[in-house]
Amino acid sequence: MGVPALIVAAGSGQRLGAGGPKALVELAGRPLYAWSVDAFRRATHIDRIFVAVPPGQAGLFTEPGIVTVEGGETRSHSVANGLAAITAEGDPGLVVVHDAARPLVSPALIDAAVIGLDSDSGLHALIAAAPVTDTVKRLGEEGVVAETLDRSQLVAVQTPQVFRVEMLQRAIEAGDLAAATDDAALVEAVGGSVGVIESPSGNIKVTVPGDLELAAHFLEGSR
């Protein structure tokens, strides 16, 4: 079984202070997005890799074997553009969506997510997530704590996320793409069933400069 992957790499990187596309920031001698591309190349169940890139900058994304797609105004607009390119030649059944900002994703996690959704007909999506270990409180008016949440029922959502293509298309068509921060939330909003696969602790997201240092440390330790 081979399914297509869409790596979303169209972010500006303002919080990272990148001065250009976030996905092109150097991490351990390579562009940030290249590490995700490598992981998807090594995954057994991925047959094509699409990368959503900043408009007009496809020429800067030179990893071999990828198909670049022009990104949109927001992350979900980029996913919509990528999905349109993927399905232009037919419905592949499943699609994997991943953020280039998570460069340490493992081939094992990618394959496990694909297999997990393919084998469970009751789910429309299967997403990587990590258990919440901090105590989480919900704030009310004027910043006063209104409630302490039961963290045993909470997870922090990550990528990769695997979707049934038909459901993701429906969710994108019906959803508020400008406000969405998570494609699985769009699926939930149209009644889709979303499962969770536990993600390893190293699947960090690069958002600020300190995250780059941490990712480089992890990469150095894995060599």
C-alpha cells in the first residue's frame, strides 16, 4: 500500500526570526523541510511526496523527487491546494498531512498512522498526539481560573495526520480555512471520527530559535 504525503512548508517563520520561509531555515546543515522529506522517503507506505511552498518560491525547494504545490494564505488553504494537486489524477483513498516544522518525525510513526487508519473502517482520520503532562486550567473573565481540566482526557495534537481523502475534501469545502489551526478539527466539525496514535517525545515542533537548537541536539544524538 502506497499513499501520497503532503508536507506543509509555506509558513513565514516570523516567530523563528527566519527572515524568509521557515521551511528553508538551516537545521544541522540542511533546510528544515528536508528532514521531513527524508523521513517520508524512508516510510514504507508512502509513494509520493508533495510539498506546499510559499507562493513564487518553488525554485528554492530543491529536494529530489518532490512535487511542489503553491501554498495559500493560511495553513489550511495550503492543505486545500495540496489536496487538489494530489487528487487531480484520481482519489488515492488516503493522504498523509505533515508540518515541515516537525523535522524529527520518524518513518515508523508515519507507517503506523497509515496502517492504523487503513485497518479501521470506523475512522475518518488518525492523528499523532502526545499525552498532556502539565496541569491545564481554563481561564474565565479577567484571566481568573474557571476550571482545572482532567489531563487524563487531554492530548496535544501533532502531525503526521492521515485522512480519508473524501472526508478531508468535504471538511475543507465546509470549513473556515482562515480560522482553522488543525485539519482534524475541520473533519470533526463535519461529523467525522478522528482517532489518535501516540507520538514519541522527540516529535517536536520548531517554532522559536530554541526549538532549532533542541532539534539539532536530537539529530546529533541520533547519528
